[in-house]
Amino acid sequence: ETGSEDIDILPSGLAFISSGLKYPGIKSLAPDKPGEIFLMDLNEDNPRAVELRISRGFDLASFNPHGISTYVD
């Protein structure tokens, strides 16, 4: 609904998607909604993005993700 800002796809086919970037001077479709991170399994027949729950204690109100990257050890 508010668009995604970035995506990072792991070799396993799992995709992490950042969404909800608010940038000065650019109209936001949901100015009061915090940013989100979604997970999509590209191995599924009909993949769909599922919102990940963010841990308690995290300042979700100010979460404004710009980009995303993963590290595989």
C-alpha cells in the first residue's frame, strides 16, 4: 500500500523487504504508519509478503527504514 523501498534476497530464496520510507518533500500515502519489514519466500508457488513482528521495546513509531541488507555467516 505504501510501497517498498528495498529488497534483499538470500541464496535460499527468502526475500526481506523494507517498506514505509518517509522522506521530506515526498508525499506519503500513510504518514502516521510506521515502517515495516516483510518476508517473502520466493520458493513458494504463490509467494506473498508477510509482515514480520518487531520485538517489544523497539521504537516502532519512529521506524523509517531506508534500505535493507543481510549478512549470512
